[in-house]
Amino acid sequence: MAVDTPSQSVAKAAGDDVARGRSRGTGSHRGAPKRSLSTHWYAWAMVAPVTVVIAVIIGYPLVRGIYLSLTDANERNVARSIGVNQIPATYEFVGLDNYTDAITGGQFLGTLGWTIVWTVSCVALTFALGLGLANILNRKIAGRSAYRLMLILPWAVPGFVSVFAWRFLYNQDNGLLNKVLAGGGIDAVPWLNDPTWAKISVIATNVWLGVPFMMVALLGGLQSIPGELYEAAEMDGANAWQRFRHITMPGLRSVSTTVVLLSTIWTFNMFPVIFLLTRGGPGEATQILVTQAYKFSFEVSPRDFAQSSTWGVLILVLLMVFAAFYQRVLRKQGEVW
């Protein structure tokens, strides 16, 4: 009878383990969904209604929008009813022609350029002001709670109310801002009637609306930084700027990356401020991508549903590309997001 050497026994045992591992692995992968469903059936039951609602509310309009962007659908050739008469749809499939026309046309690129300027300006100013106010409120000052409450107020007021208030302030004839300027002997400023001033006005309004969120988020991040780090740095002779650069900013990195991404997406699609304040005017000076897409569907004649859907899909693609690029940059910097 042959007796295995120790090395042969080890190799045989390893081979058996590998074989059993493959068998278990195959079964595990195949049976994982079933075991997960049987084990966590209650969680699946709780998630299912939300999933269905999201699929209906978001999924159907998204698929419908993508489909319409591949057609020449407009107000005159979609299915509609006139009295008791039902008129069938006559629009046709045109493939990627709408995307080609949009990307190669001057209107989309021009609007995209201003949208990028609008987004970068608003996010940069909002972050800078929010960080400054958060640093001030993180210190022990008299009336800190009252200051926090007042600074959060713009966030608590409904957006459309705030925008209408700013529209009243910007009124060229009776607005409070021009009244103050007139008191100082300065001519009235056409805040919403001049392209340059209109752009400055919408940026200022959006920054005013966005600072409270940024301030609260960054204040929470500041309060999570251990105070011992500042004390140790101060004992080592670090000045205020060095403490801010080497302790505050690294400590806020995880919070900052999240709020910057959210603020970018929100600002890129900030419909209420542009629409309620200037409606994209004067002319097309303050028109951003999302308000232009709305204009195609509800303001031009005939209403161009295909073009509006095309712009909507392009907006989605641009934001997805930005989010993917942003995530890649963070991973290169060692951030997990």
C-alpha cells in the first residue's frame, strides 16, 4: 500500500479545498439572490413600494424623453384631441439628428457656456461665503445662536418667495436698491434690463439662497475637527493661515466634496431663480440649459417637444459625466466617495 509523502498530502488537501471552494463559490453565486430574498424578505417588502414609485415617477418620463428626442415630435404632429375628434400622432423617427443639430448649433453651445459660468460663479461664491460664515459661527461669540438663526432664514423661506422679493428689490423704477442709490446721487441701475447687470443679479440672488445650506454643512464639518489639533499647532507656532490650511481644509475635505457636488448639480438645474427673476432675459442673456429646454416645450410656437427632450437628455449626460469625472479625481486624491 502506497503512503503519500507530506508534500503530496498537502498538495492533495489543497486541491480538495480548491475543488470544494469552486463548488461552494458556484453555488453561492447562483443561490445568493434566493437566500437574500428569503433572509431579508421584510427589507425587500419595505423597499419595493419606493422602488416602484421611483420607477414610475422617474423611469417612465426618462424613457419617454429619450424616445421623443429621437423623433421630430412637436405640437402639430403629436396625438391630440379636438372636441370629440381624436387626431393620431404623425411624428417620425429621426435618429440622432436632434443631437447633431443641438451640438453643432450655436444656441446650445452658447447657452452651455453661460450655464457653466453661472454654475462655477455661484458654487465658488457660495462655498467661500459659507466657509467664512461657518468659521465665524464656530467661535464662541456673543449671540451666536441668534446669528445662526438669521443666516439660516433664507433657506427656510420658500424659494419663489425669496426670488420675488429680490425681483422687487431689483425694480429699476421703484426698487429699494435704486432708491438707496438715488439717495446717494447715483443713477438708477438697470438690474434686470441690461445683460451684464442681469447676470450679476441672478448670480447674487442664487448665492443668497445657497449660502445657508453651505454654511450649515461646513459648520457641522468644522465642529467635527478635534480642538486638540488647533491647540497643538498653536503651541508649535503655527499662525492662523497655517492652521486653516493644514488643519481646517483637510478636516473639511469629506464634507466639502459632497456639498460642492450637490451644489453644482442644483445650480446647474436652478430653474426657479432664472425663470422667476428674468425668464431668461433680457433677450437670451441669462438663459441656462434647463430654462431653454422649458422654453422649447411651453413658450415657442409650435412647441418643440423633440428639441426640449434632446436638451434634457444632454443635461443629464453632462451631469453624469461631471459626477464620474469628479469621483475619479477624488479617488486619485485618496478620497473614498
